[in-house]
Amino acid sequence: MSNEMPTALNLPMVDPLPEQTQKYFDVCTEKLGMVPNVLKAYAFDMAKLDTFTAMYNDLMLGDSALSKLEREMIAVAVSAVNKCYYCLVAHGAAVRQLSGDPALGEALVMNYRVAKIDTRQRAMLDFAVKLTQASATVEEQDREALRAVGFSDRDIWDISSVAGFFNMTNRVASGVDMRPNEDYHAQAR
Amino acid sequence: MSNEMPTALNLPMVDPLPEQTQKYFDVCTEKLGMVPNVLKAYAFDMAKLDTFTAMYNDLMLGDSALSKLEREMIAVAVSAVNKCYYCLVAHGAAVRQLSGDPALGEALVMNYRVAKIDTRQRAMLDFAVKLTQASATVEEQDREALRAVGFSDRDIWDISSVAGFFNMTNRVASGVDMRPNEDYHAQAR
Amino acid sequence: MSNEMPTALNLPMVDPLPEQTQKYFDVCTEKLGMVPNVLKAYAFDMAKLDTFTAMYNDLMLGDSALSKLEREMIAVAVSAVNKCYYCLVAHGAAVRQLSGDPALGEALVMNYRVAKIDTRQRAMLDFAVKLTQASATVEEQDREALRAVGFSDRDIWDISSVAGFFNMTNRVASGVDMRPNEDYHAQAR
Amino acid sequence: MSNEMPTALNLPMVDPLPEQTQKYFDVCTEKLGMVPNVLKAYAFDMAKLDTFTAMYNDLMLGDSALSKLEREMIAVAVSAVNKCYYCLVAHGAAVRQLSGDPALGEALVMNYRVAKIDTRQRAMLDFAVKLTQASATVEEQDREALRAVGFSDRDIWDISSVAGFFNMTNRVASGVDMRPNEDYHAQAR
Amino acid sequence: MSNEMPTALNLPMVDPLPEQTQKYFDVCTEKLGMVPNVLKAYAFDMAKLDTFTAMYNDLMLGDSALSKLEREMIAVAVSAVNKCYYCLVAHGAAVRQLSGDPALGEALVMNYRVAKIDTRQRAMLDFAVKLTQASATVEEQDREALRAVGFSDRDIWDISSVAGFFNMTNRVASGVDMRPNEDYHAQAR
Amino acid sequence: MSNEMPTALNLPMVDPLPEQTQKYFDVCTEKLGMVPNVLKAYAFDMAKLDTFTAMYNDLMLGDSALSKLEREMIAVAVSAVNKCYYCLVAHGAAVRQLSGDPALGEALVMNYRVAKIDTRQRAMLDFAVKLTQASATVEEQDREALRAVGFSDRDIWDISSVAGFFNMTNRVASGVDMRPNEDYHAQAR
């Protein structure tokens, strides 16, 4: 585990970490080869770390008709609008890994409109991006456009929630200057 | 409890609600005179309701050097940038109630720059609004500006997190057309 | 009559006011319970006060197929784009009063797209808001959209004029820091 | 007098014009070689024509520490932000005529930042342009910047009022497709 | 030849100019009555002057189904978005000259949407302006809109290239404060 | 050489290519392992290919106090503002290769403000980005900021020219849907 601070703030991790948190971090190291810096950043306060990971895990890993790749696609398309370095590095890697298509990850980072995706996924990203850029202008016809390509009302909730979530994390990351683990850069290229 | 749908989506509440949730809603009715529609909206899925309320309660009611009023001020200033009807109605009421100053609530909804607040609070809102409008342009000098008026690194985390949180809820609310309880309008005028 | 300055400028009212102006102010006090600060602000120069009130009275109170409420709705929707505190406070109160619907006033201040209004009024506000945000992009098809919902050419003139007028007053109010009478806040809630 | 309609609306002039109005139009023809189309556009309704000309004459020709050229400079700088064809043609000609400097008129139409003007006039236009682009962000320091280059509080009122006025006329002109008299193009080149 | 510096940079012309360049400048003086300042600005380095003029001549004077006037129309519409004083002055004059229609030149400088042009030219300028304002949002349907009014794929290349070229020159001109020859102002009025 | 079309336009390469062009393409294949698609895209017309490569080679490979890496940094920072997929892929790879620092390439694509660069390079990119986003607002103080960190007037020309050039190519690429060679993605990761 690098000793470099994960943000610009002087908020050291609780030391020692509670046993359950340490286990979670150990699992991360084992599975991902690292503890994502976002977790280290939140680890100055266990309540904040726990509410963050609970929401993250429900939204990104929980039950949904959106595939995990599709949720990561939303994460990247939203983070590209907000130009969030942390989220683009980490979730760009996730898109490359889950899709096995490095060009898809790059396209979503750079300009989602050129990505080779189907009509349904394009509608999903158009909605997420509109919600990011001008949420107050989203109206019933935008939801109708999602229903027209096969999304259910529950799917609309999930798209809105994932898009919303990354609009939150993008701001937290930029607000505290969160720095991505270096390892992401070379992953799944 | 009104039967009106709290959003444009057909996602009915779990029925019956789990006992603990029903108790929470009963407390809301008792204390606030209503169950806020945001809770009813999330109540189609207990995991989502629970992660939302856990994060909300930690951020808005938990321990922080920012007063509850100051956190609500951030909520309103952020929601005004995003023009989120639900959040402006609900948190505008909260500002009026906590401050006892209806004009303050109105100013934050309409143009936070005219609000009669002190230098420290103005710096706090400037940071939250910049994070909302152009998060990628927030840099160390912006954090320095907060430190210069007395905010600690932990406070900077809290300001970023609260601002981030409402950038999430604003998108969820607009994405699903969340509708505020009518009762808010007349509160604390 | 409060002694507080109605703007940030040191431009005291003509003292004594001409008899006719004093009468007009007395009528205001009698009918509205106050002299609106905008009138006090202009009262440093009788020619300016008179040309302002003449245009205001013709546009907002004179003969038109737009109801007085509809003209106030335009005032608020335009002022929301420009985030003019004075005009939102004063004309938000007018919408609440004329409509008897506090939620309508709030919706127009916060995000006119969620207001419960009919198709004709929505088209009217879409036109006024487009004229406010990007007047150079208004073209014949925008006027056709108004005609399609029943507006006459004279109505188009009136919508353009009222929208234009508040684009003026929003700038004057922000330029001089015009402060609304406190009494507006609690009215018609 | 050309028979061409001065706008896209079918709102013919009152016929015959009231005697006083006809006299006013005759003076225009004599002095300017034309009746400006804006006057013909308003002449479908005498009350509207009269309130418009009263305000115009007070602001642009009345007593002020701002020279007539300076007021026209504001008119053009504001109209350039809003890309109002009518106002740029008519008031661009006025700047060329009053200044005897065709390049000044062109610079104000195209990009006021390159105009060869003094520090005081530059501050005046910066204020007017800021008021046009983002009025809600104008604060006391902007007024202080005007005072620092010698403007009085009355001058600040005048700058705000002239900038406000053209933000109105730009919208009215674009809303009704007001068309400038052809004669302006070649004037004072 | 005026001695005034053509830019804000201290980059004097090669002295003496190479024979071929001097001949080219002499032809300019003879045909245009001046050496355009853009050429003097580039003349501190012959390689840069040559690559610039080669590209300019190919794009603006070379073989194309777009008329020379149409290419100049694109130049002005693009430069109006970017508010480039140099390019608006020089190419505004070119539009007036090639069209014999001073009002057309003015309209393109001020707001191309009011210009009296045919549907094909309007589509051409809409594409060029969209490419200037938000190039990443240009997609196949935008190219289809050009094909629908008769443009070939080669024409789409030419429109994109000319629009691209002025997006370059606008930046170079503003970056170095390039100043147009005074003579342009009165031309073809 | 892939047979895939390098753009959305049906503009096949001249066949056979002129001998000198074929040699140039062969050198590309030998040195880069590919012929960049931008060259194939221009190869429907030799005059256009030649003027493009002449300008490119002078600006990006010719004599300058800006290093080749710095010129590529400008290319990427500009292309990130315009979200040009082709240029970000191709010049992102160039930054990674020339710097040997993959994270630098990523940072410039995603948000140049987080890139670990020195004050001089930051000033260079700030200027290039301002020129890209709002060229008309660049004024003498912006050039002074470059001089203050050591740039000469010739350097300012070069920064402006490179920034301008990519504002051109970004538009050409988006206008014709230019597609980057797949090989770039994995380079220098």
C-alpha cells in the first residue's frame, strides 16, 4: 500500500482500521491488486466510509437490469462531462476490463457520441449526460425516449441513480483533489 | 399520507413496509407532519432507501463543524444552480426553519450572492457553487480560500461531500420527476 | 415608509416629492401596504420615475389578451433565468396572489418546466425564456409555435415586450443592488 | 417611407397617425432621412409608442454625465452580446456618426475588447457587458471598479439603465424580427 | 505600406523579403491596394508564411463546388462565433465585395440567422457554426442534413475544412492581437 | 494498410498515389507501423494533403523553442476542450511516447489542471485552453503572463499557432467523422 496521500487534505486513515474494514481492504488488495484510493480517502471516518461503500455496492454491484458494464459506461460518460480525473481513470479501466474493448473505454472518456454502442445504450447515455449537464431540462419526453428503447421505470430509476451518484463523486473527488492509483493506467489496454 | 405518486415512475412502495421502516415513517409523520416524498420514492426497494437515508443522516445530521443550517445552506445553493424543484422546496423550508429568517431561504433559492451571510459562509457557498458548476476547475487555491477563513481540512471534506450529495439528489429528483410534499410551501414563512 | 436605502447607490429621493408622485405613493401604501422599493429607487429623478411607471403600467396593467397573471408569470420565468432577487421576490408574490396558488409561484421561481400550466402558457414561457437566454436564435418557427397554440401577432408582441421589459429591470436591479421590501416574503403563502 | 413591414408581425400602423406622432415622424424624416423602423413597429399602438420614445429619449438624449456617444457605445456593446441585428445596425451607425471613427463602430460590433478606448470607457463597457451576460454576478466590487475610474453613483445608475434598456430592445427586436432601415448600412463609413 | 506593427508581438518581417515573396506582396498592393496584415504578420518566417498562404489559397481560391462567396460566408459566420476582429473586418469586406450586398456582409457579422440566403446556404452555415460551437456534437444526421439540400461528400469536406481553417486563424489572430488594415472598413459599403 | 474508410465520407484516395506520396506513406508504415488515418483522409486530393502536411510538419516538427512534447501537450489540451476523439487518441499516444509518462497523457486528455507539469507549461496550456474556449477574451495581460514565465514573442506565436492548428483539425475531424487507427490505443501505456 503506497504511503502517498490519496487527496490534498490532511485526513489520515483511522489507525488501526477496524477489523472488518481491514478485511475489506485485504480483499481489495487480493482481488484488485490495490486498495482504491477513494476507500483510503474516506477511511478517516468509518461512518462515512461505510455509507459510501454501501451505496456504491448497491448501485454498481447490486441487482439491476443494467449490466455492470452499462453502469460503468454511465460512470465514465458522466465523469467525462465533469472532467473528473479520478473517476475517469478508475472507471475507464473498469469499462476496458468489463468490455474487453479498450477503444470503448477511450471513446467514453473522450466523446461518448463516437462510441460503437447500440441504440439502447446510446439512449441510456444521452439521458445520463443530459441529467449531468442540464438536469432541470429533463422532462417526461426524455423518460419516454428511454421507455421507447425498452427501459422499464425501474431501469430509469437506476440510470438516474448511477448518473446522480457519479455527479456526487466527481464533485467530492475534485473538491479534495482525489488521486487515482497509478496501476489503473496500464490495465486492460 | 397522500396517495399521490411521489415521482413520474410507477414504482410503488413495498407493502407492507418492513417494521423498522414503518417506524421511521411514523416518526417522520409525528415530527414533521409528513413523510417526505423522497423517502416514499426510495421505498420501492429497502436497500436503496437504507443506503440513501444512512448517507443523508450522516452528512446532514451527523457530527460536523458545519452547523445543520450551514449544511442546509449548501443544499439550497447547490440545488439553485441545478434548478431542482424538489430540493429547493424541501431544503428552502429547512433553511427558513433553522434560521428563523425567511428572507435568507428566499435569497439562497434565488441568488445566493445577495444573501446576508458572513465572509466564512460566503466562502463556503462560493466553493460549493464552483464545485457544482465547474468541478474540474477547483484547485488548491480554492481550498486555500476556505482555509483562509478558518475552515479545516475536515470541513473542506464536509463542504465537498454535502455539495456532492445534492448534486446527486438534484439529478435523481429531476430524472424521476420527484414531487415535493405540498406542506413545505407554507412552512416558516 | 422604511428609511432603508432601496439600492446600493446614494441617490436619495427628491424631497419633497412632487404632489402627483406623493399621491401615487400614498395610493401604493393604501393598496399594497407599502411603496415598492423600485419606485423609491427611481424617485431621485422624476423623469426617470415617470417613464418607468408609464411603461410598466402599460405593459403589466394595460389592455392585452394576456391576463395579468400571465404577464406576471413571464416576469418570474424571465427573472429566474437572470436570477434577479428583487424581481423574483416582488413578482413571485404577485403570481401567488393573482393565482391563489403558492406552488405555482414557487415553481416559476425554481424551474418553470415543472409548473402545472396548460400547453398555451407553457409555449408562452418557452418563448419568453428562449428570448431571455438566446434571443438571437429566435426565428419564425418560434413565432409559429405561439400561433399554433392560439396566440395572435399582437399577443406575440406583448409576450416579447413583457419578456424584454424584465430583461431590462433584472439588469437595472442587479446593477444597482435593488432590495425588495421585506413584506413580499410572507404574502399569499 | 418604405412600404415594407418593419417586423414579422402583421401589426399595421395606426392610420392616420395622430397629428403629434405624424409631426414626430416628419421631423425624423427631415433630420435622419428616414423614420427608424422601430418607431414604425411600435406605431400600431400609440400608448406603446409613446412610453417607448419617452424612455428612449430620457435615457439616450436626456441629461447625463455619460456623453451621447458613450451611451451609444453601451448600446452596441450590449447588442453585440445579444447579437441583435436591428440594434447593431442602427446603433453601430450612431457610434460611427457621433465618433467620426468607423473603426470604433466596427470594433464595438465585433469585439469591444479591441476597441481603442480609454480606461474609463473600458470599465463602463465591462460593467455593461457583465450585466448583460451574467447580471446576478454583479456585486459591490463591480460598482467599486466604476467608482475607481471616476464614475459617480448617478453614472452607475445611468450605465445600468442604458445597458438594461438595450437588453430589453434586443429581445423585443429578436422576438418580432424587427428589420433595420437599409440606409443605416452606408452611413458614416 | 504602413509601418504600424500588424500584431502585438515584436516579430519584424524578414528584411529584405525573398524575391518571390516581395513579388507576391507587390501583386497584393496592386490588386487590393494593400498587403493584408495577416501576410505581414507571418512574414517573420518564410516557411510559416508559405504554408499559410498555400493552405489559404487552396481552400479559399482553389477548385470547389462552393463558390468563393460561399467560402467567405463561412469565414464570416465562423469568425462571428469567435468574435475575431481581424477576420470579421477582412472577410466581412470580402463578402460585401463578392456579393455586392453590404447588408449580407453585415448580417453575417451580426447574426447569420437573419441573413437573406437560400436553404442550401443556411444549411451550410448551420453546419459550420455547429462545428465551431460544439464540434463534438456533430454526427451523421448533420451530414445527412447537408446531403438533403444537395451537398456532396466532397462539399462536406470543403465546408468542414473552411470552417476549421477559420477556427484556426481566429485563434492565431486573437492570440497575437492581429490588427486589420484600416482600408477594409470603407470597402464595398 | 486497413481497408476501412478513415472517415464517414466517400472520398477514396487517389489511386495510384503519386510516387512521392507513396514514398511518404511507406516511411510512415516503416517508422510508425501505420499510415495515420488523417493522411489517408486527405489523400483524395494531393493539393489538400500537401498543404496539410506542410503546415503540420512546420508547426509540430519544425524549429521552435517549444519542445515536440510541449507542442503535443498543447494538441491534447486543445483537443480535450473540443472533445475530438481522433486527435485525443493520436496525440494522447504521442504525449505518452515522447514523455514516457502514461499518466501525463491521461491527465491532459481528462483534465489538464491535474497534470504534474511545471509553472511554465501550465501557463502555456492555460493560454492555449483560453484561446480555445474564448479566443476573443485573450488580451495583452494574457501574453504578459506568458512573458512572465519566460516565453518570448516568437514562443507566443508558436503557442497560438499550435493551439489554432488543433482547433482546425478538431473541427475537420468531427465534421467528417475521422477515425483513429486502432493501434494508437495500446501505445506507450
